[in-house]
Amino acid sequence: MKKLDLPMLLLATLVISMFVLTGIAIAFRNIWFVLLFIVLGVAFMGYGLSLKRKRK
């Protein structure tokens, strides 16, 4: 069984929560929060992909 990579798991959870918050912001019709959460989600995802690329 492989060891659990906790920092990457937390980062993936953070990315998912940003996109969930984007959906909530759409429901509240607040364009500023929609843009903020989309930008943060993409930024965290890019950071996670760059970390994964550096590890290999």
C-alpha cells in the first residue's frame, strides 16, 4: 500500500473547494466572487501541477 501524500491531498481539496465556491457565487449572482474563485482555483491547480512535475 502506498503512503498517503497529505500536502497534495490538501491542495487538491483546496482546488475542489474553490470550484464549489464558484458554483455558490454563481447562485448568489455575485460576479466578483465568481471571478475570484475561478482565478484562485486555476492558480492553485497550476501550482499543484508544477509541484507534481518537479517531483518526477
